[in-house]
Amino acid sequence: GKVVVTISMQSHDVTDEDKDELTYGQPIKKGILLVELYDTGIGMDQGYIKHAWKSYSQGDMSITKMQDGTGLGLSICKSL
């Protein structure tokens, strides 16, 4: 499998309405950061999904040899 992370930013102009700021009444750029994750790994049991973003160490490395991966992709993506 593979893990693909795509990061993009959607920006737009808004008028600053905070009277305490030096930019009050002026147009400023605001943005939304979008992080998308695509993982083609072997999948996991529904019961383990809540733990998917946690890092761990595998006790049985035999699955790693069969699947060419460590199972740490989501945890690494979260750290990035």
C-alpha cells in the first residue's frame, strides 16, 4: 500500500471587523488549510479505527514481512 498526503489552502479576502486591530476596516486574507489523506493499506478491523492515529510498536512483525509496511503511516502523517 501507500499513503498520500495532499495539503492545500483555500484563501479569500475579508474585511477586518476587529476594532482593536491596526487592520480594522481593511481587506485581509484568511485561509483554510485542507489536509487530505489517502491510504491504500490492507485495512483494519472497525474496532481499531479509534486508535488509527496513535503511534505504536508491533509485537508481531510477520505481518510487516507479508505486507511491506510497518502500520505507522497514519501516525507519521499526523506528526507531519
